[in-house]
Amino acid sequence: MKALLPVLLLSLVSITAIWAKGGLPINDLCPVDGKAGRVIYRVFSDKGTIIFCCATCMDSYQQNPGHYTIKPKTEK
Ligand SMILES: [Zn+2]
């Protein structure tokens, strides 16, 4: 019983983390071609949610994530 608790706690934390990430994209513009990003095209990375302008850009990024620079959102 004691061993089960940390496992439950850990899965709860990761679910919360995914949820929080999902709502907050870190960028405004598509990192592939600089167009306006759309929330439906998104990738979850260790940096957070990254949004893209289209599925093609999303695929390009996923094939070579290190190649693109994510420009973080500017605070308004
Ligand atoms: Zn794009």
C-alpha cells in the first residue's frame, strides 16, 4: 500500500503538467516559416507547447526539432 502512493502522486503530477502545458503555447509565430501560429497545430516539447501555422510545418519541426528556434511570446 505504501508503495502505491508515490506512483499515484507522480501520475497526478504529470497529468497536471500536461494539462497546464496544453493551455499555454510558448510562441505566437510558427517557428518554421514565421507565420501566425494556430493552436490546433501544436507539439508538446520539454519547453512547453509549441504552435505552428499548418500541419506541414509541424511535421518539419518534429523531424528536426533542433533546427528551428522557438521565439517566445512577447508579453503584452
Ligand atoms: Zn509554418
